[in-house]
Amino acid sequence: MLYILFILLAAVTVFAAIKLSTYADTIQLRTGMTGFFTGAVLIAGATSLPEVTTNITAGVINSPDLAVGNVIGSNLFNLTVLAFGDLWFRRKRMYTHLAPKNAMPGALGLILTMIIAVSLIVRSPLSVFGMGIDVVLVVVLYFGGLYYLNKKDLLPDEPPVAKKVTMTLKGAIIRFVIVALVILAAGSYLTILGDQIAIQSGLGQSFVGSILIAGATSLPEVSIVYLAVKQNQFSAAVGLIVGSNMFNLNLLALADLFYRDGVLIRDASLSNWITMVALLVLTVVVLYGIWKNEKLGRLFWLPSTIVAVGYVASIVLLYVYS
């Protein structure tokens, strides 16, 4: 019964994400926002709502591995979503349409990821306001970094896609909020079910958090990346993934706030390093593909292929060693 409920909630999440994308397109066109901003801020924040509830729940039930595994696993899965979107629409050659500016937010995300990676090794007991010093640093650099990139005009500025819309801005915003709340509720219950599945199956919370829950809570990104690449909104697709990944890392601070048994990162299992290493390596691959897209030539498919293969390899390793 657990698995049936899990699948049903996942289906609801996908449907809600498709509607969310539709309302976001209307908001983008009515306000004149760029495709990247829409993807990295508006949609990324809404589609990351399942991760919000996942991390709060993981903190409350004192499960640091579920929180860390979900965030790292979700970010790794997100990169794979972008890769499969590129490979599915390979004739569009997504990377060749991306400007070097698209790599700048990704570089910030890589720095934030490296902080968490180092923290998993150092395991500092230092805390601020009940949160580890590492996650507090991530939050500060996230907002400071975005402010700096925006001030220096280093964010992509892809214009909104031209299409006819009939819905009003107010109507789109109201529907956007309602659908976002549906995703929030579904994500909360997916986390609870995932924890129960981890106990019953004996797979371990690191594996379940990194694969099962991370994949389920990232389903909104799957739907929206597919639609964005299909509509040639490549900057919006990349912005969604980059924005979601950075936003997710901040959620470790939220989980740490609700985790009362110690410092979240310090208490997380070292088995999370398997997905962490994969995330770091594959993020570099994606950034290289964006930055050096003109040099890829006929190998335009290579970055996404490496990401897809790397993801599968990390799943196998995590299953074996978790």
C-alpha cells in the first residue's frame, strides 16, 4: 500500500508541475521577466517546495541522512533531468544556444556545494542560532552571490517566449500559488512515505533519501525542463535546474534548525559522499559544456551523456555501499 500511495502522489506532483509551468509562462509574459529569471527564481522556488517539507520533516524526526541525502540526491537528479532533456531533444543542441552567462550562477552553486562537501569531512561542531556554521555560510553566500551577479549584470537575459495568453496576471498568480501549495502538500507526504519505505525495505535512509525521495520531489523539474527545452527556452531550463540546486542547499539550514540532536552535517553519514562526489563532478561537466559550448562541435551530446552515465554509476555505488 505504501508504494501505491507513493506512486499516486508522484503522479499528482507531475500534473501539478505541468500546470505550474503554464501559469509561470503567463506571469513571465505579463511582467516581461526573462526566461532565466522565471526558471531560476519563480519556478525553481515553487518546484523546490517538496524539498522544503522534506527537510523540515527530516529535521523533526531526527534524520540527518534523510535531509542531506535528499538535498544532494535531488541536485544530482536535477542535473540528470537536464541531461535527459538535452538528449531527448538532441537535434536542438541545447548547449549551443547557451551564453557563457548561464555558467555564472552555476559556478556559485558549485561553490555552495563544495562548502557542504568539505563540511561532511571536517564535521565542525560549531553552530549559530542552532544551525551549523557551514549551512549558515551557504545561506549568506547564496543571497550575497545572487545580489553580486545581478548587480554586475552577470545573469542571463533570455527574453520571454512569444505566445498568446488570455489569462490575467492576477488569475495566473492565484493559480500559481494554489498549485504550488498542492506540490507542497504532496512533497510532505512523500517524505513520510519514503521514511517508512526505508524502514520496511532495509535499504537505508541515505539510499532512500538520495534516490527514491530525491527523485520523487524532483518530478516537478522533470515536467518543466521537458516543456522548456521543447519550446526552445534553453536558458529557462538551465535556470530552473541551477536555481533549484542552489535553493535546495539552503534547505539544509532549515533542516538543521529543526534538528535538535546536534549539528546536521556533522551527524550525517559518510555514505552521502558517494552522491556528493558525483554531484561535484557532474556539475563541473555541465558548467564546462555551457562555458565551452562553441568548442563541442559534433560532440554536443557529450556533457549530457557523461551526466547520465555518472548518475547511474552513483546509484549503483550508493546501493552497494549504503
